[in-house]
Amino acid sequence: MIDYKKAGVDIDKGNRFVKDIARMAASTKRSEVMGGLGGFSSFMKIPKRYKHPIIVSSTDGVGTKLMLAELLKKHDTIGIDLVAMCVDDIVVTGAEPIFFLDYFATGKLNRKKARDVVKGIVTGCKQAGCSLIGGETAELPGMYKGEEYDLAGFCVGVVEKDKIIDGSSVSPGDMIIGIQSSGLHSNGFSLARKVFKRNELKGKIGRTLLTPTIVYTKTLLKLMRNIKVKSMAHITGGGFYDNIPRVLPSNAAALIYKGLWHVPKIFALIQKRAGIDDKEMYRTFNMGIGMAVVVAKKDAGKANAIIKGCNLKSWKIGEVIKGKKEVII
């Protein structure tokens, strides 16, 4: 007889893991959450302070950074990356992330490894101020090798209708503030893994690359409460060249000045090993800037002060000029 367990799917182990998650997720619970984990769906009220709430959503993964976590056998921070990649996309619209769900797929469920992953997700949700209210754990033998796994995240936020940030108010003369990244965040790992040897990835370089993505949510929400933010760009896949134009009006361009901010050494090392030019680097990586914020020139100083007060570094990295939705570095 071949039952489901012998076929590679252990339902009882999966159910025990759901109980593990429920205990951890409880620590992220907001007052608007209705019920707990374990049902077919999850419920959450819209925060009462919103008069004309607009729902904002985002989904993402962490790419081949997962392979580095597997190589280093360190899985307790990759969940932070997962949350950050979703909530940082939501907050640039002016929205407050309110809940998060994850999808964890593996060939064979390792509860210890999976708990470490969820531990990171819980940490990320706390940093973002949103609740982990559900998810899916899928054991898929034959699709993934052994205990290999993949992750996806799903986030929902809320923004007041008249406070949506879409870049339409951006105009020439505005300043571009760059907020520090912690390193590669979750992009460019296919290239980074290719230029370093396996023993390097298992050492200091690998640990540096695995540094989790910064969750900017609370910093940016505080910034928006205190000054008028005209647009924000999360610098992810596509770097400066593909992300900043997404939040510019059709008659504007971004002029970025290199040398005005601290670029982590890991980027120079990757460029040297890969032998690629600056343009390719700025299109592949964040180059030390995880978030670009456009404000009026008069507000730039106050913006930097607020960001500094949130224990993050920021710099005036450029300005908006007349142009056609492009980036000039």
C-alpha cells in the first residue's frame, strides 16, 4: 500500500507546522484582525481612521537569495527580505501595509527550517507594523529537490483616496533623497553568486550578501506625516534606470550625481569580478540606495532629519529636471 505519507506528503507534520506558525503570528496581531490562523480564509477590518480607504496590494519573492540561505544554512532572515520586498512596494504609494500572507513550498517539510523562515517573516511584519494573518505551506515532492524551498509573499495595505502618491505633482527643481540600503537587498543574486567562488559564499562574503532587506515602512509613513512627499521609488530589480522613471510624470527626468552617498564595498567587488560598466551596475543593483524619495527643495533638509531620526542614513543624491521619464546618472 502506498499512502500520501509514503508518496512524500506528511499531512500530520504539516498540521503541526501550522500550529507553530499560529503561535508566532499571534505576536503580529493588529486590533483589526478578526480570528486566528487555521480557517479557509482570513478576515481583517479596515482601520476606522480611514474615511475613503483604497486597498493597495503587492506580491513578490526573494529570488535566488534563497540559494545563498540554503548554502549558509541560515534561514531566519530570509523572511524579512520577503516581507520587505512586498511592503516597501506598497508604502511608495502612500499606503500603510496592514496584513501579510506567505506561500512556502518545499519538496520535504523540515519544521526547524520552516520555523526559522517564518521567524523572519514575523520579524519583518513587526518592523512593517502589519499582521501575518495567513498563508500556505505546500509539500511538493518531485517538484523541489529534498528540503529545498521557495517563498512568495502577498501584502495588502490601505491609503486615503486623496493621499495616494503617484508622482503627478513632481516638477523640475524638486530634490531626490536617497535612503541607504543594507546591501544587495534581494536583487542581483544570480550575478553575485556567479562571480564568487563557493568557499567565498560560505564565508564573510556570503554573510554580507545575506544581510536582510531594510523595511522602510515606518520611516516613510513618518516622513509622509510630516512633509509632502511627491513620489517614492523602491530600488529593486532594474536598479535606478528602471525604477525611478515609474514615479515620474511624462515631462520630468531624474538627474543623479554619483559620489554623494556611501556605496557599500560589496558592489565594487562584484563590479571588479564581473568586469561590467557602471551603467550595468546601476541597472542591476541598488548601489547603496534602497529607496529614492522626491520632495520639494525646501523640504529636503527636514526629510533628511526625519530619516536620520529613524536610524537610517540618507543623502541628497539628485534633482528633477525637464525630460521624458528617464534617469541620467
